[in-house]
Amino acid sequence: MGHRVAIAGASGYAGGEVLRLLTGHPELEIAAATAHGHAGAPVNQVHPHLRTLAGVDFTATTVEALSDADLVIMTLPHGQSAELAAQLPAGTKIVDLGADHRLVDAEAWSAYYSGPHAGAWTYGLPELPGQRAKIADATKVAATGCYAVATTLALAPVLAAGIGSPEDVVVVAASGTSGAGRQAKPHLLASEVSGSLTPYKVGAHQHVPEIKQASGATSLSFTPVLAPMPRGILATVTIRPSTAGLTGDDVRDVLSAAYQDEPFVSVLPEGVWPQTGATLGSNSCHLQVAMDADADRIIVTAAVDNLGKGAAGQVVQCANLMLGLPETAGLSANGVAP
Amino acid sequence: MGHRVAIAGASGYAGGEVLRLLTGHPELEIAAATAHGHAGAPVNQVHPHLRTLAGVDFTATTVEALSDADLVIMTLPHGQSAELAAQLPAGTKIVDLGADHRLVDAEAWSAYYSGPHAGAWTYGLPELPGQRAKIADATKVAATGCYAVATTLALAPVLAAGIGSPEDVVVVAASGTSGAGRQAKPHLLASEVSGSLTPYKVGAHQHVPEIKQASGATSLSFTPVLAPMPRGILATVTIRPSTAGLTGDDVRDVLSAAYQDEPFVSVLPEGVWPQTGATLGSNSCHLQVAMDADADRIIVTAAVDNLGKGAAGQVVQCANLMLGLPETAGLSANGVAP
Amino acid sequence: MGHRVAIAGASGYAGGEVLRLLTGHPELEIAAATAHGHAGAPVNQVHPHLRTLAGVDFTATTVEALSDADLVIMTLPHGQSAELAAQLPAGTKIVDLGADHRLVDAEAWSAYYSGPHAGAWTYGLPELPGQRAKIADATKVAATGCYAVATTLALAPVLAAGIGSPEDVVVVAASGTSGAGRQAKPHLLASEVSGSLTPYKVGAHQHVPEIKQASGATSLSFTPVLAPMPRGILATVTIRPSTAGLTGDDVRDVLSAAYQDEPFVSVLPEGVWPQTGATLGSNSCHLQVAMDADADRIIVTAAVDNLGKGAAGQVVQCANLMLGLPETAGLSANGVAP
Amino acid sequence: MGHRVAIAGASGYAGGEVLRLLTGHPELEIAAATAHGHAGAPVNQVHPHLRTLAGVDFTATTVEALSDADLVIMTLPHGQSAELAAQLPAGTKIVDLGADHRLVDAEAWSAYYSGPHAGAWTYGLPELPGQRAKIADATKVAATGCYAVATTLALAPVLAAGIGSPEDVVVVAASGTSGAGRQAKPHLLASEVSGSLTPYKVGAHQHVPEIKQASGATSLSFTPVLAPMPRGILATVTIRPSTAGLTGDDVRDVLSAAYQDEPFVSVLPEGVWPQTGATLGSNSCHLQVAMDADADRIIVTAAVDNLGKGAAGQVVQCANLMLGLPETAGLSANGVAP
């Protein structure tokens, strides 16, 4: 029989996507779907798209509800997962999509988040060198933030190869609205977002320390932009080359080498640029590169589905590793387009 | 081993969705993906979202390319499938998504289409009474048009139950742009469509005779509307009741009884209205009903993904039946939302 | 100098559009912009698009704030305008965009709204026969609801000409999200609305009695649909003909005759269908007609900007008439497209 | 009476917006609207939103059609305006929205465009120091490209004030689809663009030399992105500070001083970020600034309507100056939102 997985905080968008992936997963089954505000309500009242869960209700987010599972996925608001995790038996396998356990540096944590630093767990990005094995061995994994996934996959191999300067990285990344959650806030209304692009948290985004830690960048300017679409992140990552005469092919070779065996990262053929729409519903990251010789900058662009590889897909990928299942089980590299 | 399926016309949106479903299908594999204009080109050049088909090329749409398959799916422009089908060996199993073989009545064909009437094949809507068995026994199936799927699933049980008048049906149905295909036409540009709704072919849509034939309606007003979204059809079907004192619950009971065992048709709980977004990527149809006592009309609304249950999903469902596979294999009732 | 106009409830979308129109109006100036929740806040905090109002603050919605104006425009939540109007001096010229004073029939009011029936004011649709003069003479005008504008302009001339049956009218009308206001409700989030169409209040919409009263229909089925765009209403109005042999040209002639001198209603050339996008920002209504001989129904489609002719534009048009100004002053028949 | 203005290339999106502005302009009237492919066709066939031009037809783009005007506005494909301008009488006042006459440097021209370099005209960005007077005195003005407007207004004062390094500028700018024109190209279809962001011409955009020339930057990395909305540009401009200890307030002060008397450039209050939606239909540019001390970069974000201040609005602004009219005549600083 399949492994039993419980989701804490299953009423949000990321939680809903985890549920969707689990309903199609050949080896995992849903042990519990908990939700604070919707405990007792039918899952379909909140997630009308999940027809196969008709008849299933959310339960309260309690230690009891989660203890019965082989693995717990937490898609809770930042700050809540550390508290909940601390109450579960020590050996419980957990993948936490919140930020609580991502940062190694307590100071960086304090600069961007409130509350005590809960300490870092194994970082859940299997495509980083050596990370796959660590995740497979871990009982506690801190999944990567959605912006950090796109940015790190674009940036890390360039820095690791020594062809780009970790001290001069400029990132502009635009996200669809589901990245902001499903709380009813005025600026997230369709009337406000439709047909409009707007930056936010400019110069002070909480993802910066995470991206630095994961990518090896030491100085990174990050500007997030809210885009008029429900899903998708497009990250434009520009890096000062650290070697002269670097060409776009050189950079593409570095990325291709880094990801040649990865099922979920595609370096696109030359001339083809990532489209976020092509990643919708998938666990894929699409990459492309250009060398701007005139401005002396490497430009790597990355597209992911913020709820896919940026959240739920990555979480299921980590869960697969932690449970000894094929890493790609229940996940698709193919997007739903157009 | 799996059954081998060839797709003729795989470069369009419906063809792309068939390819996507086949890449995730446990029992089917792609024997050939043919395309007239893109023969020789990489599939990923046209469908960048289908990463697992990297390295696969389109082939020309020839009898040879299709003869090697256990089943042929045709997603060709209307008028081309009849000609191609006539050239294939008589016993070849074919599901045709074009209109060529849908209409029994040659006169109705002539009124809306050019060219000779190719004759009718088994109609590919398994949820119609008795149709499932016919499809399973057929070698040639004419899949249902996207508007016809949504309208017929809403309408047919009401007429079959004798509670609505087949002589007085008014339908307004809005579709996302992928229903209009991927030919570059000015009125389909994003600049034109974004933020705009527009009706078209008002009073003379070619789907009317198909819907009449499939639903039992004898008079039906049908107004299609182009909506600013890539996928989805919302059909609002209003019917004059043929019995006095009919309530919304009566109508809901009729629909619930008709679809209680159907994996892909959901009569939603009272008070929940279909959203096209909840069907995206799925093979589901969502239904809800109201009785407008004041205006004396039954109102049934239906949502489908025009490329899912409205096209590729339905085609794969029929193929499953024709090949003796589980009807739901490779298909999901769950949408990708938000 | 110009006339001074006060807007009560200026922080909502309709209020914002009234402010926008007034900033470009050659004869009107803003006496006060009041807002309940935002009193004291800069107008630009709520309406960042209105740059010329930088430095202007909302005031509280008080009798004092409004008494100083030559005319008061009320864009308040339904139920609040009657109470406020009753406190203003009897001779105060008021245009109320709320529903409070639209319905003549107290019973119809009670069926759809709570609270006492405040009595009917002069109905603010100048294009109805004889209505223009009544508005010009009135001190109190109840502006038309947005759905009612589109539906009534399509329907009233057909019924008045005796070519359509008032007993058999079926309307499906889709609206952009601004029609639902700017309160942060979960179903209005961009993530929910993007790429999705959904019906609501099916079989029981509060606009039905208003449309009946304004158009002369005696039985009318009305299904509203929420569409993924910020502005625009497309109404598909189908009517059973009451005379045999009616053609589309006959119906077009009736509409053309009714609106030939109207600056803001356009019967489009044959073959051109209304697009809501073409009305954005304008005070125009675009109409087109078809005769579905097969189904024996007249189909009239109408497009308006729900905040333009459907709300703020219409209000300014009425204000112009009430103040003896050119009816078109400060208004444009031209939309902002694409 | 008003000045007579002819528009060459009036069937495109920018041409349509020029027509719209002229229909509302108190001092200008349309002498001719020419269009190559649509000569003889009704303007409303191409621009159904311009109801007040019902009855007006496009004429062929000939010297005769244009000679009769007080000023000619050219919204032609790049490369065509130089040829046409050379045929008009030497004294004809012309504003050219094409790129033909923007670049002073013939070498930069050759690097990005084909055909001979036509020489530079007076650059049409009145907000640059000293430029307003030059435009007023000019008979020939080369209007600014849409991306260049947003980027230059954000960047030029920072470089002029000596607080940012002209050698280290990184720009990522996203545009709505109307910026790509109305030619029916597959990648501009609504089905492709909806819900998707994609970069293009990365590392080699033709606007780079123009932005350098206008802003004073000497090295500039520019990545354009196609966004799922019809109008709007959001430019994120990051600059290495050239002085230590620079704060966001310092940068805001520089921008505020540069634009304090400008009717169409708004430095937003601290904490308010530009939204492209708020500029729709207006001639405004909205600016905001942050200092990313950690990454040591100034970040200035700018929003414009690419068809407004980015094209037609700017052109009318220049025409007003060249004809001795009030600079703001017929233009609005207020957007149409939501």
C-alpha cells in the first residue's frame, strides 16, 4: 500500500496544489488535510477543482491529526510551522513549505522575520550539488521559497563555475497572484491586478538571505513584481561575469552540464525563451541565457510555476526522496498550456 | 506493453493537449505525432510545455505514418479528417475530433459545412444513455464538439426526463480563445481579447445541429461568446419547463440521477456555481441548476475545459473505451486551479 | 464659473470614475469627495490613477459636506442613499447611483432588498422615450443599474415597436469584476477570477424588477456571469418575436430608428459585433442584432463599460441635463482600446 | 479654428490612440488618417472604439494626403517614416513616432536597424533638461520609444545629479502586448500570452542605444519582457550608486526636484509603488525609488501607458509645443482605472 501523507494548512493555494498532486500520485495517499479556519468544512467548498475529494472534510490542525501519517507536509503561514513541528514526535518526517526552517543564519532570520529563529533544516532543492542525497536521508526538510527556486536554479551553477561574480547580482522577478496567498486583501482583487504590473517590497524582500544562502551570492539586489496572472514566476537574473570573453554558449554549457540529468530543469534550445505559461501545473523550471557583451552582464532567465516547482511540486519531490520512492513519482515535467 | 496511438494534426491546441495526456497515460504511447505545416520540426518548437517530448519531431500526415498505430486520433481542421480516414485501412480504429463524421442528417451538414457529407460515426459522448457501450464496440468514433459537450451534458437529461420542452431552449455559451485554434488571426490577438467579451456567429453557429441531434432539442437558440481567457467554456442553458410546479431540486435530482455513476460529470452542491477555472486541465464537467419560477425557465449552467472534456480529454476517454482500457486511465477529474 | 458637484461615497470604483470624469469636465468642479472609511485620507491613496487630485483628501460623508454643492452624486452601497438623501435640504439636486430610488413597485423592492421602500425617483436613462426631458426637470434622479443599462437599451425599443413578446425574454449578461465593488472578498481575488467565468445569483437577480420596469418586459429570465476582466458588460438579450417573418434587418431598423440621434448609443454596422473592450472608459453602448429564424428568436447584444454608461458616465450625463449643460459635456463616446 | 493634423499610419495601435486623443483635443482636428493596407476602409472597421469617427475613412498614405496639414504625425513601421518625410515639403512640421530619426550616432543605428541612417531630429521628450524649448522651436521631432520613455525618466535625473554610475545600469522592463503592434503573429495570440510572462530580444534590444543617448548611461543591460495585459510598461531600473551613504530619500529628492513642475511625471509618495494600470489611457509616468543598501543599488521603478506617454500622448504633447498650444491640451494626467 501507499505511504500516508498528512497536509497541515491544506486550505491555501499551495496546500490545494499538494492535495491535487497527491490525488494523482501512484504511491501516496492523503492521511489528513487540516485547516485552521475551515476545519470541518468540505474540501470541495474551498477547492472546487478537486472533484475526487468530494466527501472529504478538512480536519483541525492538531498533533493527533498529523501523528498518524508517514510524512507531514506543512503549508502554513510563516511562523506557524516551527511551533507545530516542535510538538510532533521527534522522528516524524516533515517537509515544511514555510520559511521557518530555511535560514542557517539566525541574524538573517531576525532581519526579515519576527519570532525566534527555529534553526535550519535540510534545504529542499534536490538540484543543488549534493542536496539530493541529504534530502533522502533527512527527516526534516525546509522546502525552498518560490522566488528562491527560480532564482537559485538560474544563478547557482554560474557562481559555482566561477564565471560570474557573487558580488554583483541583480534580479527582477515577477510572480502571479497565487504567490500572495488567498487571503482577501484589496490589492489582490482582480479589479486591481488585471492589466497591471506593480513592484512591491523593493529593496527589502525576505527572500534575499535565502537566495544568497542557496546560490552563493554575496550581494544581490532583488525586485519582486506582482503580475496579472494566477500562476508563474519569471526571474531575470543578471550577473557580472568574472572572466573576460565569456560567451552565451559558455554560460549555456555551464547550465546544461549542471542540469543534464535533471528531470525537472530544462535549458531551452538557443533562441527559445522561457514562458511561465509553459510551466503551469508542472514541476519544471525552464532556463535560457544570454551574454550582453555590451553591458558586460550574463543574463539568465528562469520560469517556474510558483505553485509547482516553486511550492507543491518541489515538496512532493522531496517527499518522494524522503520516502524512498522514485523522485518523479506523481509529478509531471509537462505543463498545461495554452 | 502499451497500445500505440498516432495523432494526426498534433501541432494545434487540441493536438497538443492529446499529446500531453498521452505522455501521462499509463497504457498508451505515442506512435506518431503528425503535422502538416510543421512536419520535421521538433514538437517542443510548437509545444514548449511538453518537456518530456524533447527530441521528438513531428512527421508528415501520411497514411504510412498512421498505419502503424493501434488507434488514430485526428485533430485536424474540419473537412480534412474524412478524406484522410477514407485512405486508412477499413479496420483502423479512429477517433475524429473534427466535425466531419458527427451529423447523421446530410441536410444539416450541408447547411453549415462545405463539401460532401461523409456520413456519421458513433458519437463520442459516453455519458449519453447507451453510448458508452456503442463507443466500446466501435472502430470509428466522432468526438463531440466543445460547445456541444457542455450544452448537451446540461440539456439532455432534462429533455429525456420530460421536464423541459425541447422546443424552447436558449443557450449562451462563452469560450476561451484556445477554442478558436492557434492560427494567427487579428481578432484573436491578446491586445484585442484582453479585457473584452464579444459574441460571434450569432444566430447561425455550426454547433446547433450537433447539439440538437445529441440532446433531443428541436429548437435551440445558441449564442457563442469569445472570452478573455485561454481555456474554458461556460454554457448557460435555459429551458421552458414542460410541467407545472417544477423546482430547482427536481431538476437537480434529474441531473444527479443521470450522472451519479459518472467519473467526469459533477452536479455541484446546491449554492455552488460552476467556474470554468476549476475544470482547467481536467476531463470534468461541472453542473448546477436553478429554477427561475418568475420567468418560468429552468437554468442549467455547465463548465468544462474546452481542450479537456471539450476535446482531448473526451478523445482519450473514447480511446480508452475502444481499446478495452479503464475509461478513466490517464485522465483526471481534478482541475489545475487557481 | 463651473457648477459645484459633491460625490458621496467617492472611494469606491464608481465614485472614482465619477471623480475621473469630473476632473476632465469643462463645466463641473468637485465640491467634495466624501468617503466613510477613508475620511481624511488622500484621494490618491485610494485612487492612485487620479494624479490631478494629488493633495485632495476625502472628507466624511456628512450633510454639511454635501450641502454646499449645486448637485450631489451618491455612489453609496445600496440602502444608504435614501437615508442620506432624506437629511439633505428638499431642493438639493441629487443623482443616486444606488438602487434605493429606482423601483416604483414597493412589493418588487421588498422582494429583493431589505429595509423600507424609499419611493421612486425619476429614472436616469435619458435614451428612453420622454425620459430626457423628465431628467432635465427633476431634482432627484435614480440612475440605472449597470446590467439594466445594457439590457434595457437592447430590449426596450424591440418591445416598444411591438415586434417582440414582453412575456418571453431570456438574458445572459457577463460583467467585469469592478461591477462587484472593491470590497476584498475571496471570490473576487485575481487568483480566483483570472481565466475563469462563473455565474452567480442565477434565477434571482435583484436587477430583474428594474429591467422589467424600464423595458416593459413582463417575464424575464436573467443570468449574470462574472468575467475575467476589470470592466465591461456584455448582455445577450433574446426575445421571442411577436410577428411572423421578422428579419434581422427589421430589428436593426427598429433599433437604428430609436437611437439615430443618440450620441452614446451605436447600432453597429451589420456583421460587426459589440466588444466590451471598445467601450472601456466611454459613455457608449454598442448594439448589434441577429434574427435566429430557426429558433424563432430575436438576439440583441449590447456592450457597455459598467463603470461608464453603466454607472459614472450615465450619472454625469444626467447631471449635465439637470444643470442645463450640454448633455455630452465631459463625456466621450470613444473608448480606450486596445 | 483648430490646427489641422494628419496621421500617417493611423490603423495601428499607436495611430488609433493618436486618433482618440485628437477626437478629444480642443485645438486640433484630424486632417487625414492614412493607412497603407486599409486605405478606403472605414476607420471604425479597424478602430471600433472610436465612435465619433463613424463615417470617416482611411486614405492612402500619400504626399498629397499629408501636405494639407499643419502638422503630420507618423506612426509608421520603423524604416518607413524617413522615406516619407523626405518627400514632404521641407518646412512641414512632423512628429515621427518611428525610430528612424532618433539616433545621433550612425554606427549605433547600423548596429540595430537596417537601411541608411536618416540623421537625428530633435528628441521628443520634453521632460529632459532644455528639451522643451528645443521641441517648441523644431519643425521635426523624433518621439521617444515606449521603453525609452519609462527608462529615461527614471534614470536621467539620477545620472545627471551624479549620484549613480552611468557605467552600471541594469534594466528589466515589461510591456503589454499593444507595444508589439497589431500584426497577427502567433506568439501574440491571446491563447499564448494569457497567464504568461516571457522575455525576448534579451541582451540585444534596439532601444539600448536610444536609452543611452537620452539618459547619459554608458553601459546598460536591458531585458524586455512581454506581459499578459494590453497596455502598460513597468521598468525596474537599478543603478550602482556613485556616492557612499546614499539613501532612498536622497534619490527621491533628486527625482522630485527634476519633476516638480512637470504635469505628467509623478514621484509617488513614499511607500506607494507604481502600477501600470493606474496610467492606462493617460499621459502620466509614475515613479518610485528605493535604496537597496545591502546590495548597494539604487532602484527606480517607472510605470507608463506604452500607448500613452510611451507613444500617442507624448506625440500630442510634442505637437502641442510645436504648434504653440498649451502643452497639456487634450491630454490627461489621470488614468482610467480599474
